[in-house]
Amino acid sequence: QDPFVSLDQEGVGELIRIAVERGRKTRPGIKLGICGEHGGDPASIGFCEKAGLDYVSCSPFRVPIARLAAAQAAVRESASSSAMGGA
């Protein structure tokens, strides 16, 4: 996949997970997100949901698919949490 369109979830993704963990440990209420083309890529949006980011931002023409992908990721996360006995 093109790294300028979709996040490298193993390499860059690990750095994002580390940043989220350390950022929230230092400042629990911090808002974290990404912007740019990655914010409009459905696979990247799903990853961001799992990684604990609060938002994604993308170019206007990608907003419809980004909104759909974000909603799908939230539903998957909620269903997964419910199946595991979470909230």
C-alpha cells in the first residue's frame, strides 16, 4: 500500500500507539488525532479508533467516506467491547 495514503500500521502505527500511551499517561485529557490523507483512508481510520485517537481530519472530498469508516470502526469497537464483557 502507498504509505502516503494508508498508515504503515506496523511501523508508524507502533509509534502512534507509544505516543498515545505516553501522552495520556502525562496528560490524561489530551486530545489526539491525525490530519491529512491518512485521515480519509478507511483502513487508517479503523487503526486510529483502535489506537485510541480522538479524531481524524482529511480533505473535504474524503469526508463522506471518512465519516462512514469512522462510524463503522466505532460500531466494531463497541461490538468487540460488548462481546468481551465491557461497556
